[in-house]
Amino acid sequence: MSDCIFCKIANGEIPTDLLYEDDEVVAFRDLNPVAPTHVLVVPKRHYVDIADGVPGSTVEAMIRAANLIVEREGIRVSGFRYVMNAGADAGQAVNHLHLHVLGGTRLRNDFGKRE
């Protein structure tokens, strides 16, 4: 997708400070963090969301990268959250599959709450 910002970041067209990169995914800090640790894990190949026929190997690569970020950020013991949104009603702002890694503070539990 030529106009997808996450595709451009994942392919090196937009420079960013990558925290992790392998053949399938990249990880970088969210520009609008909601927690002290807020990292995005993004596949290099474009998928709209988790329901877009994503191969298991890509999901595995995303979780592997997220687990590494959790260890590097020192939030394994205190706790962390992984979030994937699918669609506007779920809060997905960029239509490219991504996994949020959140931690470093006590996170609220307001799942299912309506705006």
C-alpha cells in the first residue's frame, strides 16, 4: 500500500528509531503513548487487521518481537498488555495490522466501555 504510513516505516521509507527488526516485523515507539512503555509491533507485509488472512508465522513473529520488547523494557514482572484493534469501532486508527505493547504503569481495566 503506497500511502500506508506503517508500510513506509516498515520498509524504511520513513526513518524511525527501530527497537526491533527481523524479516517479518519491526517495532518502534508509538508517537502518542498512553503508557510509559507503548511500542508498536508491525508486520512488514500489509494486512488491514488480524482478520485479514494473516499467516500464523506473521502472528508468531509479532508475539516473539513483543515478548522481546517486554523483556528489554523491564516490564515482564510488573505486568504488560498486548492489544490489537480491528476496525474503527475498536479504535484502530491506522489500517495496517499492529500490536500495541503497553506497560510501565498500572493500566485501567475498562474493556467494553462505550465512549
